Amino acid sequence: MNDLPLRRLFNLVKFQFRLAKKRYLNSKRIYEYGCVSLHIPRKFYELIKPFLKRDLEMRITVQNGSLVITLTSAKTTKSTTATTDIPRVRRE
């Protein structure tokens, strides 16, 4: 996988939850929604650098009472995403 010793690959982390607020209707109303994030410890930055600014596909599963988060590089191109995201409407 990499050249780091196995003991450096494990660390305790916590999910962070925050409440985001967006104003609308000329700031008369506030829309609130929750955001969940997972902070990556600094000692893993060298492992993460090759994946920065890339689109990643995320898969979350539970195996034997553990949460497994798998991130893989998404294989998309600009031309396919631009054409497939817009639905086509036939007019007669």
C-alpha cells in the first residue's frame, strides 16, 4: 500500500457536526441544515496529497460493527458530465 509503518495508519478521529445557516428572502428567513465532517489528522497529509482536487466516489458500509469509508477516484471527464447532467426534452 505504502511505505509507512502500519502503526502510523491508525488514529482516533471523531465526526464533527455543525449547523449551517443560509439567509433568504432578503435576509428575512433563515434556512438551517446539518453538516457532518471528518477531520483527517496532520500525520496523514502526505497520504492524502495525491487525491486533493480530484473527484472521489464515496462508499460507506458497516462491517463487524465498524464503519468503513472507501474513497476511490471517480472516472469522469468534462465532456461526459456536461452532457449527461442535463436532461433532454423532445419538443414536437
